[in-house]
Amino acid sequence: MVAVAGLSAAALLAGEFHLRFLAEILIIGTAVMSLDLLVGFGGLVSLGHAALFGAAAYAAAVAAQHLGGNLLFILGTGIAMGAAVAALMGAVIVRTSSLFLLILTLLLGQIVWEIVFHWRDVTGGADGLRGLPPLSFGPWVLSSARPLFLLAGLLALAALWLAHSFVDAPLGRALIGSREQPIRMSALGYSIPRIRFLTMLVAGAIAGAAGALYPFVNLYIGPQSVHWTLSATMIIMLVIGGVGSLWGAFLGSAVYLAIQTYISAYTDRWQLFVGLIFVLTVLLLPNGLAGGLRRLASRMRRRRAQQA
Amino acid sequence: MGYAIVQVLNALSFSALLLLTALGLSVVLSLMNFINLAHGSFYLLGSYIAVFWFASGAPWWLAFPVAFLATALAGALLERFPFRGFYARTHLMQVLLTYGLSVVFADLMRWGFGAQILSPELPEPLQGVVFLLDMPFPVYRLFLIGVGFFLAGILWVLLDRTLWGAVVRASVADRGMVETLGIDTRRVLSAVLVLSAGLGGVSGALGAGMLAAYPGLDEEVLILALVTVVVGGLGTFRGTVLSALVVGFALTFSKVWFPEFANVVAFSAMAVLLLLRPAGLVAPRLRQV
């Protein structure tokens, strides 16, 4: 309810620039939230999540260039691409864990990046793709900031709902079990590779849906959206927001992108500050903002209970 | 024939460089279970030190010990804070901390040394080419092969054949028992990290003559070194040597045969290798309890 109210207030009040910025936060936040399914609930730390997101974004952009920007078609393309790359990655990683998982996802992500970076005829190489047609839904053309923002908001809410029901479903519960007690879960007859593979598919589909909208916010897509740097950034957004809280992903991406945007307006050394954000987050806020807020809330509730 | 020999030597020199860098990463990773993504920064710092040392006119061979000492000092400072507090934390937190540090260092180095590609002016005895079956081959790469494998050999003796190496390995296997023998294991682990940082620096200094020095090189080297360590298997010296050769040859020859998509081919080959042997080429013997 609060989220819907906030979204509609922002849609009414914010200007063109800020609406596009908020849409970007919501889209990246959705991708980060899909990563939370892997990291927060499955204990699978992936350094290749940007590959799912970026591959879907490129697929959507290329599809729009050739066949026009029909919204449902573009979303379908992105979801299919995200799920396809996730299936590939999932097939590879299901049996590994911890360090090997980290390196394998990094390797696979960089393979996707190399393909995007060197396949100039289709992806534009280092320049990326510009001049995309705007999204359309039936007779409406979604080119200005407000409909794009509302679209991103709807996507974020739908993804949040989907992720919540995934976590509450038997599959999600089994995923948490496979993180906490893998041996016991296998003994109970669960197939851990299968659980992980299905989780990868769901996360890939959500990241793919987010990726499909991403190129249309600024009508540009570049190879940075596939690089492992973005994967690492997604993880830090997740940690800032709070691992395992789902909605914290949006908080984290908002905080990170706001800091990055405002710092880069003031200084050329913004990468220095980006690095410092990483270091300070793990030093000061390892449980994230969502964890901090929750602790604060429970402390206030306890105090109120004592007073009563 | 001459062409093939030159390519094999190219691959060997690249393998020697990878081996030194990966060994630095590997001792920390396998002995202390600490992922140090800032290792590429040590490498690049060493490269910049070599470039400026060669240009300064001081005795050229001193560049390598100087690079070792400078990066070892940086490693010692970082070990005090913040690394020491993260040895017992999860891999995720280690990755984020050291990745953040590497971004900070990358930007500081770009600030200090500029964004252009700096190639060192090689000292007199290492300049020029030798002819192997009528094919020219840079002298510097032969030097790199020799020094690289020589240093790796020294490290192997240090860790595998000396008392100090035995203490290090014992601290990993059973820390509590080593403590009861009156050895300060915290100091042992600090020494390992300092050694690893110094190795990163010296491999950077050696690599400068082959790969030059530029922003972004830290990341490229880091990824290759990480892959080398993991493909080889954790905690085995032989495995790292073997996988440095595999990765070096795979990258060199995929550049010869598929110039455009060299990394795609090489990375895919390594991913397949990791799938076939998930614990690495030479899997460490696990103690079954």
C-alpha cells in the first residue's frame, strides 16, 4: 500500500529528469531483487548476474530495432533471453558452491560480455546501441518519462509479488533448506541441483523482464550493462539494502544510484567514492539498511510494550 | 616450424607471468581462505614502479626488489586494517571489501599515473630480439620465462621445504595446536599476506615489459589469476603450475586461431575444464573424518 502510494505521488510530482532516474532505480532494483533470491535465500553468491540482465537488455534492444517496440513482445523477448542465459548458467553451477560458484559465474558472465563487446554488427561493440524506437502498447506510445516510470513501477510491484510468492511456495522453502542443511535436504529426498536450477530460472526471468525495459529509459544500451562490475555493484546494492529482505533491494539501489549520480556531478574522482561505498558498507552496515530498520522497529515496539 | 616455436615461447612467457601472479593469490586463498580481489592492484602498482624505475636511470635490476618491497609494505599496512578483521568473515564480505578497495586503488593510480598506456624503456641487456629458426623473438620474454619459473621454484622451496613453510602449513591445518606450541599464528598469517602482496608487485614489475601498464590492467590480470588458481585446484603447488601453463597456452593459441573471440574461446575452455574437474586439475587430498 505504502509502495503504491509512493509511486503514484512520485508520478504526479516529480519532473522529467527525476522520473527517468526513478524508473532506472526501479528497474535496477528489480534485477537486484532477483539476485536476492539467489544470494539471500539460496546462499548462491553469483558474480554473473549482470550477464542475465544485460543479455536480456541487448536482446530487447535488438528486437525493437528490427521488429518495433511492442511492449508485450519486448517483455517476452527479455524474459526469454534472461531465462535462457540463466538456464545455461544454472546448468553449469548447480553442483558447485562457494568459491567455485563465484569464479564460474564470473567466467560465464565475462563470456557473455566478450560476445557483446566483440559482436559489433549486432551489438554495436563498445559504442552500444542508440536510436531505439520507443515502446508502444496498443495505440499508446510510451516515450515520455511518466508512462515509462509507471511501467517500471508496475514491473517492480509485479516482480516483488512474484518473488514473495516464490519464497513462500514449497520450492522457496526447499531452497532455504538447501542453504541451511544441504545434507539433510538430500536425505529427505530433495534434489538440490534441481531446486537451484529452478531458482536460477525464476531469477533469470525476473532479471530479464527488468533488462527488457532498461534500454528504453535512456534509449541507449552499452556493454557496461553486461560487465561483471555491474554484477559486483548489484551485490553491493543488495548488501546496502539488506540481504534476504527482497524490498531492501530497491532501497539499496536507490541509495547507491543516488550517491553515484550526485557525487559524479561534483567530482571526476567518483569511482574513488564508489569504492569507498563498498568498503564502508561492509565495515559499518554488513546487515544493510533493511536489517537496521527492522532492528530499530523491534526496539521501538519493545519500548512501547514496556511502557504499556 | 619457427613460427610454432615462437608461439610456444610466447605462451610460456605468459604462463610464467600468470604463475607468479596466481601464486601470490593462491597462497592467501588456499592457506588463509581469504579472497583478495585487490591482488590486481598490487600487480599494477608493481608495473608502474618498474616503468618509473627503468626511466629513472638507477641500476635496472633493482626495480624488481624495489617493487617487491613497496607492494609488500602496502600489503602489510592493509593487513593491519582492514584485512585482519575479515579472515573469519564470509566470502561474500571479503569479495565486497577487497573489490571496493581495488576500485579505490584503481582510481588513485589513474589519478597519480595518468590514464595513458605506459610502456617501460627496457634496460640495455634486455632489449632487442634473438632469432630462432629465422623468427625474431624478444629477449625480454626469455628473461621473463627464466625469472618467472626461478622465483616460483624459490617459493616452492620456501613453503614446502623449510621449517617456516611447515609452520605456515601447520597453522592452516590446525591453528589451535600450533598456538599451543607457542607460535603466534596471527603473525604467520600476516607474513603470508605480505609475501603475497610482494609477489603481486614483483610479477607486475616483470610483466610491465610485456603487457605495459594502464588503468584496467589490474582487473584483467586479476581475473586471469583467479581463474588460474581455481582451475589448478586450491592448496596445491603443482596444480597452480599446471593450470598457469594451461591458461597461458589456451589464451595465446586462441589469440592465434580466433583473434576476434579469443577470450570467449579460452574462457569457455576453462569453464568446461572446471565442470569436468570441479575441484581443480590437481585436487587436494581431503582428510576424511
